[in-house]
Amino acid sequence: MMEKSLRKIFRETFESQNNERAFYAPGRVNLIGEHTDYNGGHVFPCALNIGTYAIAENRQDRLFRVTSLNFKEIGIIEFSLDDLSYNKEHDWANYPKGVIKEFADKGIAINQGMNILYYGNIPNGAGLSSSASIELVTAVLVNELSRAGVDMIEMVKMSQHAENEYIGVKSGIMDQFAIGLGKDESAVLLNCQTLEYHYSPLELDDAVLVIANTNKRRTLADSKYNERRSECDRALLQLQSVLEIQSLGDLSKEEFLKHQHLITNETDRKRAKHAVYENLRTLKAVQLLKEGNVAGFGQLMNESHESLRYDYEVTGKELDSMVEASWKEPGVIGSRMTGAGFGGCTVSIVKKDYVSSFLENAGKAYEAETNLTPDFYVVEVGNGAREIFDI
Ligand code: GLA
């Protein structure tokens, strides 16, 4: 396995001895609660058993020398602690650099540079948060190697801040949180307004999680994402003319129905409706799962997809085809798009006995509709970002 030889590759690349340490941050999949995080609602994601590995050691000077096996052709990228500004030429390395700058901006003393080798097995740009995974693995390794003592929630916030301000994607806190605080065999219910969270054991009886990558790249994702944020912000502002609320996540269905006329633009109203209903749906879904009602949970996943398709309009032909193909298969308990949308992945709960027929039939049906070949991952839920000792 690739991971097994990472230390060896590290030593060869940086001509180093044996002082390196190994770190890992997972990718994430969101089960329900989509486009609710920046609306002050709840999300219910989990950390995956695929992610980003980083092997690292301190240097004696102030240089960072970083390389990624996923971008071998780019080679080693070098920058100094004395200039951590964004540099287009540094390509993917701006992600770790943005996080290192967060430490520096907080006045956390990093006195030495580092050599870092990255390797990730999360499909890139598929909406499983490869970028947040790189951010968190970097935060944890910098924190450990410089003995900074920053706690995980703080590193989650710093990583989100780097993504928002340094990279320029105005994402909410879900991805970094799930990756930082994910727990084996559990999903995490997070209130994105207060950051209160609870783990919920992911007991799916005789079923598993299957992720389908539509292999439609999320090209418009960033601009459309920011557009949805502004639509919701406008709706909130109009509701606030009468209601004392901090976010759309504060509203019940009844309150929304009573006051929705305040939102003058019809599109904004639909977006707000999704944000309110999806938040309530998430709370209900988690409750059903607790009661052992996996079928009920799956039904709400399906409803979540419909809402993202018709009210939030972030699905598109590929995600809709994959979800429709999945719904038709026996043994599928629930299926929906996951992540920001506009391409990327779906997540389904599929009974174990039906997984192979599901992969075969849903794959074929999707391919016939779109001319794209999907990739499937039967995933397990793992722990959050951490140092690892077994590689
Ligand atoms: C992206 C963002 C998250 C969240 C989802 C949609 O993954 O990074 O913060 O908003 O989209 O639920």
C-alpha cells in the first residue's frame, strides 16, 4: 500500500534521517443538513476512512519545503516563514500555507521551517473535502511539531478562516469541523450557530454507506455557492425587519410560513425555505436514527435531495440522474447529493446484500443518461485529524 512507504519516500525526498512524524486527516461526507451551516442550522456529517496523510519534520532554518505525491509534476514548493502571502505559483501549497499563516497571525511562535510530504486518497474536486482535509492535517502537524498547544476546535476555526480569507471560498464550518472532530462509527450533529455538538452512533443495521462520484467536476461551485449565500442573507435581512432572529436556523416551519411574504424575491424565498426546512429535517432525521428507524432516516435523505433540487437548485443533471438511478434500485434505503452540489458526489444507504447489484445497475443507468462513468466507494466512518503511529 502507498501509505506504507510514505516515510521512505519522505526520507529520500528530503534526505532526512528518521525524525519524521506522520499525520492524517480524513475526508468527510455529509449525511443530511446541506447548505444549512452558513444559515445557522444543523448538519450531520461524518469523517471517512479516506483522507490526507502528511509526513513532516522540523528544519533548522525558516524554510518550508512541501511536496505532494498527488501533484508530483510540480515538485517541491519552497516558502519562508518570513513571507506567507498568497502566491498563485504555489498552486496547491497555498492550502497549507494559508493555515501556517493562521498560526503566525495569531502570534503562535513557529520558530522553524518544516519539510512536509503530502499524499491524499480522496478524489479531488468531488465534494468530499480534500481541501479541508489538507488544511486540518497541516494544522495538526504544525501544532504538534511546534508544540503550540492549540485545541482542535480552534484549529477547525483557523482552517475555515484560511479557506474563507486566504483561498477565498466563503464556506461554512461543516467540513473542517467534521474532519477535525469526526469519530469512528459515528456521525456528528453540529449546531453551526453555537458549535454545540453530539455524536450519534451510525447504526445502519444491515446496510452500508456508498458514495458515488458522478465525475462531473464542480466547475461553477464556488461562484454559485457564494450566490446562494447572498440569496439567503437577503432573505434573512427582510425577515429580520419583523422577527428577532439571528439566522434562518432559528425558524420553525410555522414561523417561516407566517412570515415568508416578507421575502419579496421569489427565488430568495425558495432558498430560505430550503434552509429552514432542511434544518428541521436534519433534527428529525437524527432523532429517527436514534430510535433505530433507518428507513425513516433514508426517507428524509430523499426529501433533502428534492429540496436541494427544486428549492435550492444546486443539483444539476448528473446528481439528479445518479440519485434517481439509486432510488430505483432494491435495497436502497435513501440517497441524495452531498456537499456543495453542482456535480461531485451522492451518498446512499444500501443494504449489504444489494451493494453489488446497486453498483452495477445504478452505474449503468447513470452512464446511459450522462455518458459519464461514475466511481463508487463503499466507505467506513473513521476518526478525525490526528498524529498516526502505525505507518
Ligand atoms: C461545502 C461547504 C460547507 C457546506 C456545504 C453545503 O461543502 O464547504 O461549508 O456549506 O458545501 O452543505
